[in-house]
Amino acid sequence: MLSRPNRLTSREVEELFKGRAQTAHATNFSVRARREATAESPRATVVAGAKIFKSAVSRARVKRRLRHALGSIIPQCAPGVKIVVMAKEPALKMDFKELTKELTRILKVLVLIK
């Protein structure tokens, strides 16, 4: 779970989508991220659309799993990083260890973690 100081607000998510951000795609999710020159802790959020996940139960489940994976990865990120993870349908059926491994790989591709 992401602690409160590590969560993005809805306004920050909108700014991330409007402004320039790095994007990386995987089969299970997409990641948009931006590094800012601030000393605040890294922040992240998970988005699961109703068009992709029809039931609220599946949306909540995939968001909960991705947030938990992000919670273990976020301490490795550089300060000032803002991350939005957009879930895709295969993420729901993916094993948790594989999900964490894939998320770590994508964040390494974006050079957000070491």
C-alpha cells in the first residue's frame, strides 16, 4: 500500500497527462512518469478504467495489487518522481511476483530506479 505522502492527487495526475512525461508500455500496464527538480518524496498512483474492467470488484482488485507492488518499489525511486500506472486487462490474471518484476523492469527502462 502506498502511504499518504507517496500518493498523487487527482490534480497532479491530470497535470501529468497534459504535460510532457515519459511513457513506457507493457502487456499488463502502461506507465507515465515525470521527474521534477524537487526534494519531495516520490509519488505514484494507479488508474484502472471502467472501459477495461467492467466490474468494480476487478478494478479494485487490480488497483490494490498494483499499489502494493508500487509500495515496495517506491523507496528505490529518485526524489521528485511522479508515476502513474495505467492497468490493462492481463494484469488482473498475472501472478503478483511477475507483476512486481515487470513493474520494476519498466521503471528501470524509464531510469527512475537504480
